[in-house]
Amino acid sequence: MENDKHTYQVLIIGGGPAGIATAITLHARGIRCCVVEGHQSPIRKSGEAIPPNAKPLLKQLGILSLIEDEKHEVYYGNKSCWGNDQLEQKEFLADRMGHGFLLDRLHFETQLQDLYKNTNNAFYKGYKLKKVVSDETKTLATIENTTETLTITSDFIIDATGRKASVCRHLGVQKEELDTQFAMTFNIKLSKAIPNEIIVEATENGWWYVAPFTENELTMMFFTLQTLLPSKENRENFLQSELRKTKHLLKIIQVKQIDTIKIMPAGTSYLQIPFGENWLAVGDAAYSYDPISSYGITSALASGFYGGHAVADFLNGKQEALHVYRYVVENAFRAYIQKLIAHYELEKRWKQSYYWTHRLSVLATETTS
């Protein structure tokens, strides 16, 4: 019937790793769902490492074969200068699961979306979310692209929109911001080949993260606090100055000019409760992690897996299922905070630095609140 054309059991807003992991989990449980994604096709992002201990999750999701594709590299750990002046190989803990992988992010997200398309569930690509209205029985979401506006009806809606948590905002739910860390990010072309790896280096006012973007291009990110961000006209000078303070990156990478600098939130934020009346949040929409933790994409996939099963159980009459999801993700978040504090405590070279003293004081407050 025409009235059923845009009606689904579950509507997922966001077609990134968290959203697609949720969708393929729901499909495996026999739940009719659809995904709404703002971009027509995945956008290129810098490389990201998948640790060995993620393999059981990837196997449960049915996507382990995707990262074994030749475009993703076997990977044993990042290079890091943190806590001392040495650039050290921070290898993944040796265990029975072996090596990790360095992802080609564009290829991986394309693989995920292709896998979802093969389920024959609906995929609204290039549509933006404009409005969400929810009552005790149904959720109505208005989406639009350049030519049309549609209303989708669902029993349940999932927020997989990343840090911006768009669905939550439409429903009047706000995330808690634990800190004000931001990333200053830009790309550079390489004049000579360097190893295909992620490099992290701490400095007095923050830390650098360098990752592959394309074969001859890198994404460089400098993480600092909002109060330390320079004015727009001083951004390039600030970044060049911070790069000159490094002991290792300066020798490896030559940055003559910085053309386009993006500023984005990169701290820790979270929902007090990651679900509500007929809605649930996954990935960064529920919990946004400090990039130093390397929780990013693995956490997104995990929350999609557990969130998908929780929603399927809920729709099948298990009222406690969403509370179980909350228990799982909150436990993971608490473990993350402890590891984050331990990692920042390793860096003692700049005891008078505003950045480093502020990071620890804010994180310590979280553990006692």
C-alpha cells in the first residue's frame, strides 16, 4: 500500500560505521529497517587502526572478511612520543588474536554500505534530517534532499549521527560535555614516501596525531583546549610553531604551507541515558571519545551491534533490553575514563602547562562525580 511505502519498524539516521552496524544487526534479527544518510557516497577520512581484540566483534557482525581485504594493511601498532622523548612503537598487546589492521577508511565505509545494500533494506542517501516528532507509539521523521521532502514513519528511531547527535537534539536531549578539547586539522601532500602508519607526539600545548589519508597525503591533527585556540588569522602560525616544538615529526614531515584548517570538537561527551521513548543512540551520538583512546571506529561498531540487538529485543517485547544496552555501554565508558586518565598521567614533561594540568584535573573530576 502507498501508506506503507515509507513505514519501517526502525529508522536509523546516519550511515557511518555505527549506523550500518546497527542496520545489519537488525536485519539479521528480522527487523525491517531503513537508513538515512546525508551524503550520496562515503567521504574520505584519514586511516584508523583496528586492534586485534576487535576481531571477535567483527566476526559476530559478519564483517571480518571486509578488513581482510588487500586495501587494508596488516598493522602492529602506532608510533608514539608520549611521556618521554623517544618515538616508540606502541604495539598491540601480543595475544592469540595476532595483528590489527590499518584501515583505508573510504574503502571500509564503502564496503559497509555495500553490505547493507545487499540486505535490500531501504537506503535514503543524500537526505538530511529536518524534523523528528515522536509519541508513545510512532516516530515521524521529515527528511529532504535537493528535490523532495519525505516523511518516514517508524516504531523506533536510532541516532547514529556522530558527535552532533542530531536526533537527540530534535528530541530535546542534550549531551554532557566532559571537556573542551578541540582538533585543528589539515592535510598535506608528501614530497617523499614515508611509512604508512599513525604517529602521535605530545607537546607542551597538546598533541599531534598524523594518519594516512591517500597514498601521498596525510591528515595532521593538533589537539588542544578551546581556550588555547588562536584567532583565525593566527591559526597557521600557531600550528607551524607547535610543529617546530616536536622532536620527531619535524624531522619526518616538512610542512611548507597550511591551506585549509578545520576546527572540530574532539573531547569526551556523553548522554546521561543513551535511550528514551522509542529512541536509542549509538556510536558518537551516545558517547564521544578522546581520539587518543583509539576507541573510535571499534566502539562505533560495538555500540551498533549491541544497540541493534537491544532494539530487536525491545520490539519483541523485552522491556528490559534497552536498560541492558545502557549497562553495557556505561561500563565500557567507565573503563575508557580510567584508561584515559592513566594515559594522560604518563605525560609529566610539562608540569606547568595549562593543557596538561587542565586535562588531568577535568578527568579526575569525572571519576569522583
